[in-house]
Amino acid sequence: MQELDLFKIFTSKLNELKLNYFVTGSVASIIYGEPRLTYDVDIVLEIKATDTDAFRAAFPKEQFYLPHAEIIQNEMNRSERGHFNVIHHDSGFKADIYLVGKDDFQRWGLDNRKEVPYGNSVLYVAPPEYVIIKKLEFYNEGHSAKHLSDIESILINSSEIIDRTLIEDFASKFGLTDLWKRVSESIKD
């Protein structure tokens, strides 16, 4: 049996549809940091009502779990925090789809996404500064050490492409300055 290229199950379809997206979360942490186990891919997506039918057709119900069109539409109508899942039946691999809506930070991430060669295609990935800020937010909410480990590995392995001043600005905007200082000072470049 051919091994599945799990991220590409979802991203290749978004590329074919020419939808604006970026991968974030643990997958982005792996790309900028170091390998670790993950059970899903987090994708921030910009989708319009006119794209819904094509999006649904790209993920046929015989191969994927996808919410009903009305649920997707309801999530698209949220100005922020719109979210739904797509699950590949054969592998159980899940894509958490977060909709851009009117979230300025997600819009910034989309406007500054990085194009990474991926096999014979590309993968659009959140900027490392976005990933770090989100990891700081998630740590602040749940205190899971994996977020700090991810930040550390990103800072160590991708330091040459990270704009620390930009992170400081975002940290200040989102009330994460003390946490950012504590985390960044613990890392020796």
C-alpha cells in the first residue's frame, strides 16, 4: 500500500482550487523547527461563498468527512473564529480549518505566508513570527509545555529568518511581552 502524504491530502486540493491558505500549528513548527509527532494539520483559509461548492467537491464524502454546506456557510459568516474540520477517512488524518474572517493577525499571516517547495508542488506556511505568537497565546491559555518547546526549536533552527522586532511588536499588541521576554531570553542563539 502506498504511504499517504498526509499534509498534501489537503493542501494539494487547496492549491488546485487556487484558494489562499497557510499551514500553521505543529506542521509549521516542524517546518521551522524540528520533527515531532502530530495528528492533524492546522490551516488558515480564505474562502468566499462562491468557492463553497468547488471546495466541497474537492473533498468527496466517500474519502472525507466534511460538514454540511450550511455549517461551512455559518462558519464563513463569523467575523472571527470561524472553524470546521475535514477528516480523511482512510488515514484518520484531520485538517482543522480556521477561516480568516476579519482577524487582522490572520490577514497579516496570509499576506506574509511563505511558499515552501513540497514534493512537486508547494506548501504555503505561516510566517515564523505568526507561529511563535500563536504558540505564545496557546501556552498562555493552557500552559502546555509543547508550545514552549516548539518556540525554542523554531528560534534555534530558523533564527536567520525571524524578525524578533516584529515578534516584540505583536507580543506587545497581544499582551504577551513578559512571556516573550522570558522565552526568548532562555534561548541562546
